[in-house]
Amino acid sequence: MKPIPGWLTPLCLVILLLPGAAMAQSIKGAVKDSAGHAVPFASVNLRSDVQDAVVAFTTTDTGGTYVLRPPAGAVPGILTVEVRCIGYKEQTRRLTALPAVIDFTLAVSVSELESVVVRNKRPILRTSGDTMSYKVADFSSAQDRVIGDVIKRLPGISVASDGTISYNNKPISGVYISGDNLLDDRYTIATNSIPHSIVAQIQVIDNHQPIKVLQNKVASNDVALNLDLKNTGKLHLLGQETVGAGLPGNYDVNLNVMAFKNGYKAINYLKGNNTGEDLQRELVSHNADDEQQRIGNDPPATLLSLGTVNDPALARQRYLFDRSGMLNANNLVHLKNDWQLRLNAWYLRDRQQQDYSQQATTFLPGDTIRYLETQHNRSDPRLLHTQFTLNLNREKNYVNEVLLLDDRQATNYSHLNTNGSQVDQTFSDNSRSFSNEWTWIHAVRSNNILQAYSYVSRLSEPEYRTIGPAYQPALFNHGNAYAQLIQKVDIPTWFANNYFSFKMPGDSWTTSFNAGLSIQSQGLTSHLSVLQTDKTLTPQSDSSVNNLSWVRRKYYAGITFDLPGEKLKGSLSLPLTLQQVNYSDPGYALQKELTRFYFNPQMFGKFQTGLEDFLTFQYSYRNKSGSITDLFQGSILRDYRTLYANNADLTLRQDHHAAVGYNHRKALRLFFFSINFLFDRLGANNIASSVITNNLIQHIVLPYPNKTTSWMASGFISKYSFPLQTTFSSTLQWQAARSVEIQNGALLPFLATTISLVLGAETKLNDQLGFSYQATGTQTDSRSPSVASVDRLDQLLQQMRVYYNPTADLQFNLSGEYYLTIRKGNAGLKYFFADAWIKYHVRKWRVDWQLTTTNVFNIKTYNALYLTANTLTASRYTLPGRIILLKLMFNL
């Protein structure tokens, strides 16, 4: 290597010293917060007072230190070092010398970003995981009063006439209020009471698992709604009050008080009317069948009735004569440590009347039998219900204690003319019951889950009916005149179900083991007696008394696999049951014991085919046994022309049930679509046989194999059109069922099919004008190769509504319903009903006056046709006619 020339040595020294000189003129330091922690990525600026500009800048590193190099010729006295960082107050220091070391300690500062308002009148849906949210303001109108008015017009959601809410054609499991379960599945109380103005969003929760211990461990296919309330709705008591009176002698009262605070929620109200509004509709348990299956109990149904009258295919308020009143209290309190206490109670009294006449025609091979009857009925129900619920729902613990008390009493009267016979009936039906259900679920340290369950109930329902005077003496009293025919029935029932479960959550699925025992103990006593003219009471016959006892025990155990995955979720249940049934009736030398071993597998699955698409599939095989009501051998007169008895062993059924469906949605485009297919085959070891005469129908169960098969296909579509501001919807359903009956000794196979199509449109042109339309077409067909007559009914219902709000204080509403029923060879039945109201808001008093007219054209009678198997029924009903009401409405 050659040595450096001598003349280069001084130059090299200058070059080497220049960086050091530059570094010597630098400013360095550290930036920390008030707690002594480093503040990374803070801006450090060197500002000149003369130029009023930044002349050098840098940022702190991850350790909060910085090095700032001033420009050449910088004069320290006119320079300032400033430090800025989001979340901290700005800080400055005067530069007095170079080089310099300046450290900064920043104080925390909370700064609000300037608000940005995005205006978009197009309705949108917000999705987050399994939750989809509708903004209420996007779908409400000025005429809406309660949240149920808004729910009816949401895309993807439909509401049935009984208040059942479905999302994409699947019934929901319940409605929550700001996350709280105030009403279980009796959610019509909420949808008919809560003001829509206090609800911010209506949230649809798919795959809803309400028990926190089981979330992400036990799969759920339920869909629930949550009403997300505004803060203004949580601050004070609420109430929407209505007092109305009108002609002819009508009244309507609705006084309510509601609270929706974080620690206390309540819906309490007093209602009364005689305008046809059936208050019992608000008390409907929309998932009663699922609840009964979950508990494992099958309480006996009411056996007796006044007759075979059908409810007309009309909105209930059009035909119901009532005088009702109800006090309803629903209160939920949050206690300490996540406990909740809830009370749901109501008392209802009503008086309902019905006037109708009907002709029932039964087509038999070589014969036709007709019943012509006119009936005036009156019912006086009195219902008392009380439910106490204590609940704890934590991530590691769940406790639910439910105590139910029910007292249902009803006295019913009927003045009847059947095939020329004039008789009076009185029917008393008094039901008293209680039940207690306790559930405990606990997650242990190993992440396994323990569960214990206990349910016990008691039911008594004595039924008492009288018919007279001298109804069909040739049939019931050897041709002799008598005073009354008396039928008594009672089936007191005890039921208990207890089980224990052990769940082991894994990385992919949860395995559950369970074992339990259920016991049902019943007694069926009945007497069909004749009150003679001399006031003596005699049995109608030797075979008109029952004294049947029944005990059924089920010992069961099983294993269940739950797959709570993101792409695929489902469950497979493999239960084994040992069932023992003992029943006896000394009066018929009946003493039997039956032991059966059952395997009842069930499965469901849900496969996510896309971000907003999924397939569902279900299968179950269930062995079902009959109940005590399938075994009584003494005759029971269930209504004035139907006599029942049995001559077969206990009914045993095997039910295959399979279903598959596809669900699709595009939340951004407000588009929903679903299609479902269902198959069910039910086999039994007996068949019903009927002997039909001009005076009486006698039913008896015979020991011959029987099978019923049914199919169903349904499709649902809902789309919101942004240009038209309209929600379009359609539902198509096809059902078919094959069954076999024995009538007058002939074996009659039947094929019954029903096709229904629903088309609807709901538009909100602007805040002043809106329109809705729905058309429902139904075709019912029933045929048998053994019966010459084949009948088909075609029915069409069109419902229309127009509202107009010319000013903020004045509203008009006009609605109508058109009913059309066609039977081949007969003139069509046509009816048009119209309703109208006008409402005016008095700002000074903060009240609304509403004048309402229902049944504007004063239609007083309605004719209807019904088709079941080989029986065609033509009915004629008396309607209340026009009702005019003036209502005063105000808010608390």
C-alpha cells in the first residue's frame, strides 16, 4: 500500500473533523410523559422567531430520544425547540446555546376530534359477526306509535297474524330489551307497548346462545331480536296512554307505565275494550312447542268443548264480540353480583260472544251426511298467571330458577239447534297448575362444565258440561225424555324430570354426557250421566265411566357432540331411553305394563357457504308413545255430536323428520332469500275409526298399523328498492300430506295439498305519504280415490293501506281488506272491509285526538268455507258492524 502524500494529510484531517464539528452543533435530548415513560414518534421542531417558520425537524425514536441538527449559521437566541404528540400538551423551550441537551416531560391532554357528519338518506344495515342492526329511523314513519309498527316493514323480517316474528322465514326465539330478557317468548307484550321513538336499533342476533357458560361451546341455531334503546329512553318513566269512547256503546282504554333503566326494566299496563281487540293474543307463548319438548312434558289437552265451530278467516277484531280487561305486570330488577329477579304476572277477565250457523257435509262412498246447526255461544274466561324468575348469567356460572302459578277458569254457555233439535249447553273448565324449574351450570377449573336440571309440575283441570233438555233421547236414554246429559272429566297430572350433564369442551367440539329420570303420574276419571226428570242421576250406560290410572317412567342417558365452529356448526345427539308404562282401569279389567327401549338420534348442522350465505340441515328419529287420553275405554262425549272411546293398546309412533334449507342475504343491498324443504313420516300401531250418522259421530281407536307422510317446500324473498324507497317481499309455500282413515267401515286414503303465495310491498314515498299492499292467495285441495267428490277451495286476501300527513300535526290513514273465496260450481264469496282514522296533535296540551271508524261499510254477516279431508263446512257468522271511536292519546 502506498503512503498518503504529505500535502493530503492536512486536508484529510479537516474532512474527518467536519462531522464532529457538525455533531458538536446538534441539539439532543429525551421526551417522556409525566409517569417517566418514553414518548416515541413525537414531532420535534426547531422554529425561527425571525422567519416564523420551522427550520429543522425530526421525530423521537422508540426510546423517546431525538437528535436535531440546526442549519449552518444558526443563532441560538432566536430559535425555539417545540415538541408535539397526539394525546399530550405541546411544550416549547428557548435555545440559548449550541450544542445543547434539552429534555421534555409532556403532560397528558384529552382532545376531541372535530365531528364529521355524513348525510345519507338511504337505509343501511350494519353487520358485526352474528349481529345485524336496523336503524329504526330509516324505516319508521310519522304514524308509527309502537316498535311493532316498525318491525312489520323491515326487509327480511315478517310478522304473522298472531304476532310471531320471523327473520328470513325462521321464527325468532325471543325479543331482548337492551340485552335483558324481560318477557321470554311472550314478546308481543313488548312489540305492542314500547314506543318506537325510544329505540335506536333493532338488532338481529343469529346463532344466539344466551347462556354465557355455553357460548362458543354449545352450538345454537336460534335467532333473537334485541331492541337497542336510546339513552333518552333509559332516563325516566315512559307511558303511552289511550282513552276512547264511541258508538254503539264502545270503549277502549290503554294505560301503561314503562321503565328501561340499566338496573330496572318494566312494562306494566291496564287495558280494556269492547271493540274486538283480543287481549289474550298478547299473552301467546310463541315457542310453546319447543319449550314443551325441552322440558319433556306433554300435559293433557282440554277434552270437552261446546261444539265444532271454526274461527273465520278474518282479522279477529272484525268478528269478536268481547268485553275484556287485563292488568299486566312485567318487572326485572338487577341485583348485586349479576343476579336478576323478574316478575311476570297478569290477570284477565273477558266476556266473548259468538253467533254462527254452519252446514257440514261429509262425502262418503255411496252416501253424503249433513249437519245443519245454529249456535249462540258465550264464554267468560278468567285467567291468572304469575311467574317468578331468579337468574345468574356469568361466564363461569349460570343459575335459573322459575316458579309458575296458573289459575284459569272459564264458564261457557251455548244455545244450540242441531238438525232440528233445540238444546242448551253449559261448560265449566277450571285449570290450576304450578311448576318449578331449576337449572345450574358451572365451569370448573379444567374448563369442563357441570350441569344439573330439575323440573316438577302439578296440573288439575276438572271439566263439567251439561246438555239438555232431552238431547237425542233415543241415543242416550232408551227413548225416554230426560232433563240433562252431564259429562265430567278430570285428568290430574304430576310430572318430574331431573338430569345431570357433564360437558368437556375441546379444541374443535364439545362432548356432553347426560343421564336422568322423568316420571309422569296421571289419573283419568270421567262420567257420562243422565239427569232424569225426577232429578235422579243415572249412568248413561255401563260403558260411560272411566277410572284410569297411569304411570310412565323414563330412564335416559346419552352423549351429544357440539361443533361451535365458524364455518361449520352443529350438534349430534345420541340418547338412549328405557321407558316403563303402567296403566289400569278396574272397571274394564284393564291392567297392563309396557317396557320399551328407545334410541332417538337427532342432529342439526349449519354450513357457512359464504360471508352471508349458509346451508342448514336437520334429521331426527323419535319413538313416541301415546298418552292416557289414547287409552280410555269408556265413552266420553267430547262435544254434542262426537263420542270417543278406544279399543287398542297404547299408541306407539315412529317419526322420521328431515329438513334442509339455504339462506342468503346481502346486507348492503338489503336483500334476503331463503328456501327450505321438509319431510316427515309418522308411523303408528293403531288407526282412528269413525261411524258417522245423521245424529252422532262415534270415534274409536282400532289396533291396525297406520302411516302419515307429509312434505313441505317454502321460499322467502325480501328486497328493498332504493330508487322506489319500497320493500318488496314474497313467500311461497307448498304442503302435501297423505293419511288414511276408516269411516263407516271403509278405508279411505286422503291426499291433502295446500299452496299459498304472499306478495307484499311497503313504500315510504316521503315523510308525508306512504302506501302498503299485501296479497295472500291460498289453494286447498283434498281428494280420495274412494270418494267421488273432489273439492278445492281458492281464497284471496288483499290488504291495502295509505297514509298521508299534510302537516306535522295532522294525519290521515285509510286501509281496506278484500276477501274472495271460490269453490268450483259455486258463486264466489266476496267481502270488502274498510277502516279509516284521522289524528290531530294539539301542541298546547301535548295530546292527540284520534277519530277512528272500523268496518266503514257496516258489514254485519260473513260467510266462509272450510275443507278438511272429505268434509266441507259452510259457515255464517254475525259481525259487530261499524264502530266509531274518539280517542284521547298522550304520553307521560
